[in-house]
Amino acid sequence: MSDEELCDWFDAHPEFMPCVSDHMTWEFYETHWALARSQAADMLFATEITLGGVYDFVLMTYDLGAFAALRPSSSPTAGRHLDAFGDSRVLVTFAHPPLWDGRHGESWRDWLRQVPVDFLEYNAIRLLPSPYSLGRAGTRGAASGPGSALAEDNSRLLELRDDLFPHARFVVGSDSHQPDRLGTTYLEFAAPVASGREAWERLREGTFSGRLSLNGLGDFKVDPETGLTVELA
């Protein structure tokens, strides 16, 4: 979808706060609309960084200054990327962990254990029955059906957390490439937040829950500590 479609949707849905991740850059935030919203302090900033050519991490902050070293003019190095990961203003999400090939346990790359990770993501587009699916791709989905495949994906995420990132909590993400997926998967705070910084602080504290809507599979609640625990009516 275009930036204009995205901005129009959020303008029409004030109960949602935009947190848009651009890959390896943040040109979106430099548009006139985004700068106006950021000046009102009602936005979270994020950028997606790929490490090792495979693993994607979303970095979230309330202060774009935390990403200064990542600007193209800075000719960022891998070391500068990791400096941003360790910035106290940044929360790190391991985005759409690649569980589909069984890469877990001792086969995970050792350097991943050195990456500070605050959140592991339940990603809607990859949990749907689709070519992007974690659990439905290949024979596993065909043999076991979507219900047990989803349960297995949940088990793998819990195992990944316990093995590599024992202090990480769980969030949800949508990877919404189509406007009709906006608003179907989101984080919910117990009370309204007034700014991007306040939202960031709620995330850091773990005072939120996830809502995960999967076409054909149901609607689920994601608890920050225990993962996919409740199927909603």
C-alpha cells in the first residue's frame, strides 16, 4: 500500500497509534505528514535491520536521535548497527523468527545470543495458511491441519524464547501489505496512551496484550510472558 493510504487509515482510526517499520531506513518519517505527527509526540519510530543476511530485527524508539548512526550519510557498519541495538532508548523485536526450517536449539548461530532482544514476534502474515506460513508450509501443515500446526508454531516460539532470549516477551505484528489487514492484529494497552514515549514505556514494562486475527484459524490473545494462550470467542 502507499504511504498516503496508510496515513489516511490512521487518521480515520485515532484509537490506533502508528508504528511503521521501514527496512534499513526511515524515509517514511521524513515525509511532511509523518514529521507533523512526530512533533505532536504521538508516534513510535521503528526501523527494520537485517543481521547475518537472514535475521530481521525491528528497533523501536520514541526518539529518532537513537537512529542517528544508521543514516546513509553515516555509512553505517555492523558495529554501528549493534550500537543502536544497545541504546537505552531502543526496544528490539526479533521479527518473524524463521522457524519453518527447524532452525532452533543448538543449530542457532551463536552470535544471536549476544543480540539484546526485548520481544519475539507472532507474525500474522506468516501464521496464516499461505505461502508465507510458518506452520502450514510443506507436509507438516497438510498432515496435521491448521489447528495443530498453529499449536506447534506456538511451541517453537516458546522454545526459541527459552533457548536464546529468556528475558524476551511476546508481541504481535501484521506485516500488513494490504489495507484490509490493518487493524486486525495489534497491541492493546489497558488504558489510552498520550504519546509515543508513553507507548514505548508501556512496552518496556510489559503492560500490554496482543490481539492476533488469523483468517480461517480464529482470533487469539497473546500474553507478553506466556505467548498464544487464549482463543477469543
